[in-house]
Amino acid sequence: MKIVRLFPITILFLLIGLGLWITTPKEVKLSGMTMGTNYSIRYYASRFVSEKAIESEIATLFGGINQSLSTYELGTNISEFNQFESQDVFEATPFFYDVLSIAQIVYQKTGGAWDGTVWPLYQLWGFDQTEMPDDVPEWRAIRNARRHVSFGKITLIEPGRISKTDPLVMIDLSSIAKGYTVDKVAEVLVANEVSRFYVEIGGEIRVQGKRPEKKLWRIGIQQPSTLNGKIVPFRIITLTDASIATSGDYRQFFKHNGRLYSHVIDPKTGMPVQGVASVTVVAPECAIADGLATALMVMGPEEGLSLIESMSDVEGLIVERIGPEEYKDYMTSGFAKLILR
């Protein structure tokens, strides 16, 4: 039998190569559909981290959140709550209760500008349909729907138990749920010792650490154009260890008599917001950024910027529509520092 002898120098090179392979993090990419939209996940992890285990945990997470928070599927926890025309105690899943807890904070912080109970108004305006409407509802119908709009009519009794003082209150948490899910995916990654990642669901994003070569993550903010669905960069920012969420009138809208009607509803008037084209918020938690982005669409530049300037670790950009494809932007000083020049 022929014996192969390895010289010390060869062994040294093999050990160096093995060491480099072990210490060089692997890049993993996941993508697909959840919550009726696309998701994209990219992370860098040790060679010993199980990709299949992480993917399985994330799939289970998506299933649980959808079963709790989807208003478009029968039998989900939130759908059952909306059909529960009673003031009795309702049993909420952990995901549903958790998002309601965050929603309550955003509702109170924004003085009601964010209000998840606008679901009846959302339906009245036809934004829950696949095809956009071509007419506006009567004022009497808007007034009647507004009677059942107020997040203050929902009571969080204790984890897993909630109630509503108005049996006809209905809720939609989609303006926080995507951001919340991004945060939960981040928790899965961190629990699996992943410290560098990018998580995006329907445009809501959370990043941690840096890209290869110690580069910050670059995030593009879309120009709020309503023409032909074109995606044009409006601003590009660099980010790490933070979340970013954007809300805009260009994502779901219809036009009637030359006027644009957005899916973002002002809970106090029952009307779609006018003037503000988009809002982008940067915050530590994506759920908070998500909710605030919607609220600031309603609040407008002056009141909106005043609010987020008063909040630590929160920055924002508000874009006003002043003409066809003409915009004016307002931003916090901290947001201006994030823009890539």
C-alpha cells in the first residue's frame, strides 16, 4: 500500500484554508410571499448555524402571524374578533395581543392619528377589494361608519384577553403587522446567533450589523409617483442597527374627478389623506416605525415632525405632493445625516 506523506508546509496551508473557511461567514438568502406581499431576508452567519432550522422557524412564525392577523382570511383570530359583536371577553392569540399592545402605544403617542379601527371606513371606500373603486361613498355612510371608529373602544384586559365597548368595532392592524413581523424575524435570527442581517417584508425593513467589507446597508426610498407604477429612487440612505418603514399615497389609490384618493384614511374625518405623498420613519423597532409612518401621513409635516423630534432614536422624512410629479420634503436633522450624498 502506498503511503502519502504530507509535508509540514502542506499541512500548514490546509489548516490555514480550513481556518479561513470556518471564520468566513456564509451568506444566506430567503425570499417568498407572506401576509399578501413579498419578503426578502439576507443574513451572514457562522458555518455551523443551521440554515434549515432558521428557515423552518421563520416559516412557522409566518404561519402563526397570518393565522392571527390576516383580515382577508376566514377563521383568523382578528377576523373572529371583527365578527364578535359583543362586549364580552374575547380570547386573543399571543401575536394578536402583542400587536394590539404596540398599537395602543402608537395610538396614544399620535393622539389618535393612527387608529386601527378604521377598517369599516377602509371597506366603505373599497380599499379591501382587488380592484380599486371608481366612485366615492356618500357622506352619510362615512358619518355612520365613523361612529364605530376609535381604538379607545378596545380594552386590553390582560395577555390573551381583550374586549370592546362598542360591539361593532372592527380592526385592521396591517399598518403595524408587517413591521411587527420584521421584528419577530429579527428575533429568530438573533436567537440563532446571527448578528448581521437584512429583513424586508412589503417594504418595511430592519437591518443589523454591516454588509461584507464593513459597509453600511443602503436603503432606497421610492419616489411617490402615481404614474405607471414606475419605481424611481427618491433618496438613498445608509443604515445599521435600525428599522425603516414607508407609507405613501401612491401604493393603493384611485382617482375620481381628477382627485387622488389614497388608502390611508384620516380616522377623524373618515376621508383619505390629502397632500402628504409619503412618510418614511427610522426607529429601533420596525413595528413602531410602521405605525408612525401611517400616523404621520395623517398628521402632516408640521405636527408630524414635531412628534418624532420629541422621540429619542426616531427620525423621519415627510414628502408633500405640490404638483404632478413635484414634491417638497421635510426631514429631521438626524434623517438628513443618513442620506447618501
